Amino acid sequence: MGASEELLSTSEQAAEHPSQEPLPAAAESSAAPSLRLALPEETVAELRRLIEEHAIVEVEVLERIRGGLRVQYSTPDSTLPGFLPTSLATAKRYPMEQELRELVGQRLHVVIHELRPQEDGTVTIIFNRQRFLQDLALARLQEGQTVEGVITRLSTAGAFADVGGIEGFIPNAELDHRRIHSAQAVVKIGDRLPLKVLSIDLANRRVKLSRKALLPSPWEDAAQRYPVGSRVQGKVLRVTPRAAIVELEDGIEGLVPLSELSWTRRPLHPAELLHAGQEAEFVVLELEPERQRLVLSLRRTQPNPWEEAAARYPVGSRISVQVRRVTETAAIVETAEGIEGILPAAELSWARTRPAPAALLSPGQSLEVVVLELLPQQQRLVVSLRQALPNPWTEAPQRYPAGSRVQGTVLRLTPRAAIVELEPGIEGIVPIGELSWTRRPTHPAELLSAGQSAEFVVLQVDAERRYLLLSLRQAQPNPWEQLAEQLAIGSEHEAVFVRMETAGAIVRLPGDVDAFMPRSSFRHLLRRTREPWKEGDVLRVRVESLVPEESSAIVLPADVAPANAAAPARTARRSPAPTARPTPSAAKGTSEAPARSRSRAGSTLGELLPEEVRQRLLEQFKPS
């Protein structure tokens, strides 16, 4: 179906939904008294029918008035004055004054745009010539047709051209084969030039035009001028996060991927190696003229150093490198030939714990390293700094035998241990249970701090695993032989409440000894409050158990009876002396009475803690 036939069907659809395009303010204010009509209902009905059908009528232009033209519409019964706004008088949206004055006295084909009601109850007939011209022009145009156009106005996105009565749009990309940022670089208002119709939108009355389609394409013989593998000169237009855009000539642009910038460098952005306006030599990698696609390479203009890397950097050899940048897990280094390698954090030091690269290295620093891995095909080089240094663990068993005393500095503290450095590359672990003979800390920070120097005893050393176990408490005399006399079983002391645990409380006795007080011994207090004591409170306790070999002490509140205590007075009151010889049954009951009395002495440790439970508690809370 041709454009004219499609236009007719579109007009029929438009008749069902008439367009109500807004008019300029000048048009509304231009309704002079001579244009205001009081029309009979029959005439109004007829005019509305013509509006709905988009019927073409003929008017005569009488004069130029403010905002447009005063016209006269003749019907078989009468002659009606009307108004033709400036914006609807020609195909242009903003016609020149001379163009408007040339229309005076002419008879024009128009459509009735609307009946504009006025405040006094009259109406003004508004005519539209632009729609008629557009319909006429659209009916003559076809997609792919070459037409002559006149540039009417310019915008940032392109240019507008009058093609036979309708204004079409030429995008910037369709003005020329080369990339342009403004239409003014190619055309100017008033230029006459051949254009190709790319598309026609009848519903919205839009026409898309192209100047570029009628110009010779530089891509037609690009395969002959830029064969794959050839070297070409280009100018960098711009850089993106993943590539650089290079112009070889007007209309011919190529793409340089990030991976094709350098043999040795691994830039994060092309701007590290190229910048806009820079001219350089490139090698053509791919060319698809039909898709206007050209892929270039910067690195292939130079020899590939990876081809000789296997002979230059054999595994195990020592090489000099320079630190390029530092990440959280590795350092990127560069050889004298420009090859980039990776220095993992695990290969920075012989220490068991992995150091942070930024703590040891900085960009620009020179190092001597050992090649660990070289894969020229994958362009991968892995080096080690610690392999270039003597391994201090080789002689660690001889320098730090088990049982020897050593001096160390606390590097850091973890929830269950302290990490101590004996010398660069040699670190040991002090478990929380080896910090003190008498204290039961919940965290090593209670007894040690980072940077603190102290003497330790070596408990175990394993050079292959780079494992060294240390003890702080064994570097000090064991006080439990003296404490056994000072904290005799059954003795009472003033204790300081330290903290509450799940199975009981920890209190501190004289001599800085942490003792365990079972929860069952103060359960009667927990019935009244969840916190019988606060940190630092002083309470009276009695030593119930002391095991120096296990550095363990168990205490009870002083008001709780000991486990082996009897209650003779209460037993005597409950078992009065008989006045007569008891019967066998009575004698049996009498012999069981003391046992029952002892079993009912409900505050003793023997009743609260059976032997198997007490032993289990001793095993559970003895120092690790």
C-alpha cells in the first residue's frame, strides 16, 4: 500500500478522534469582534461534521492581522469570516513575515481546526492549512525516495528540512559519515540539498531523513585500504572504561579493547595508556565493512616480550622487580622488561599469619624476588618475596627448643590466644590457658596488650608447619605450693566478685587467685535476683576444694555449711531418747533416724553436689 492510500485510511481513523492541537496565545487574543459569530445550531452542526471528517475546504485570505490571517469561508447559504493562525498557515512552524503577506488575496485549501467559544457566547472558526499541506506532502512521499529539502532550523540533535510542504528531521548521525556533535558543522539554514526518506510516521506526521545515505560510504573499499594485519595511523577520539575509540579517517572509526593496549601492563582503564587527541600506530585485527566494525591493537605494534620470558625468567630464578600497585590480597610488580607479575600476600613473609601487602610494600619500591610460576600463554607471572629471604624456620628447633626461655613481642590478640613475634618471620601462639597460673581471663587482653614485650617458655615447635607454642605462666614461678598453705580447705577469706558464668561465678581470692563458686551454692539468692553481686563486690567465702596440680580452687559462700558437717542439735531434737525398750520395728526406725536427719540437712555441699557431679565440675573448670 502506497503512502497516499495509507494516508487516506489514517485520515478515516483520525475522523473518529479529531486532533485538538493547542493554539498560541496570540491566536486566542486575536479574535477581533468581526471574527466572533453567533451561528444557528444547523450551521454549528454542519461545521462540527466537517471538523470530524477532516474535510478540505477553500478560504480566501483577506488581510494580515495580529497572530495570523483573517480569512473568509463561503458556503452555499452564507459567507463566514474565520482565523488562520500563523503557526498553522504554512508548512513551517515559524514562517517568515514575508511568507505570510504573500498569502493575502490568495485562495487556500485548508481544514477546519476547531470552533473556539468566546466569553460572550459567540464562536470563532479556526482554520488549519498546515495539516492540509502535511497530508499532501505525506501522500507524495515514499520510504527510500530521494527528495530535495531546504534546511529550516537546527537543533542540538540534528537539522529540520522542508520537503514538499512537510518538515522532516535529519539526526546528527544521518548528516555525515564522520562523527559530528552539531549540525552546524555540516549544514546551515537555507541550504538546499538532496535527502533520502528513511521512514514515514503517518500517525504522528513525522518524516525521518538522511543526507549521509546519499554520500559515498568510506566503508565500501575499507577492506582494500585497511587489510587485517596492516599497520595504520589513528587519532584517539575518546576513551571508555573498556576500550579506546580511534579515528583513521572521516567516517572510519576503530575500537581498541582494553586487553589489546599492552603486552605487559594490565591497566584498569585505557586512560592509563591513551588519551583523547593522541596519535599512535595500530594494527588491524578485525574488519567487517558491512557492519562498519573495525578492531585495532596497540600492543601488536611492538614485539611480544612473553615469547622470551621462559628463557629470561625460569622458575626458581631471582629477578629484580618494582612495585606498581598494592591490593588487599597481592602486590602487582613489574620487571625491567615491563612484564607485570603477581606477588601474593602469602609470599611476602615466612610468618605463619598472612600480612597485609600495604603494611610492607608501597608503589615504586624495588624488590628482589624468586619466580614461582611462569605461564607465557596465559601471560601469568607469580613471584615470591619470602623465597628470596632466608627461611628462619629451618633452624627454629635448634634456636628455640622445647623448654627454653625466649623474649617476644605481642603482635596482636585474638579471643582465645596471643600472637607473639620472637624474630622477623617467627611467630608463636600463647593459648589463653597459658597466660596465668592463678587467673581465669575471658580474653587475653586482660593480661597482655599489643606491643608488650615479655618472657615466654617454648612448649612445642614444628618447623615444617611453622608452628610454635608458647607459655607465659611457665616463665613465672608456680605459686600453688605456697597458696596451698594460705588457702587451706575450710579456711574463710574475703573475695572479690569478678563475673557470672553459666555454671557459677568467678571470684578473686587473696594472692590474685581466681576461684570457682558453683551456681547451686547460691541458688537461694538467685530466686530473689538475677545478679546477687556486681563486679567488685566483696563477699565472704570458704575454700571447699583446692587442687594445686590443676591450678583449681572451688569455694562456697561462707554461710553455706560444708559437705561433711553434721547437725547434732537438730538430730537430737528430732530423735528423743526412748523410755522403754524399743520393739524391732521401733529400733529399726530409731537407727534410720540419724541417717534421715543427715539427708534432710539441705544446705550442705554433699547434698547439693554429689561426688560424681563435683568431680565433673572439677574436670570442666580446671585451667586449659
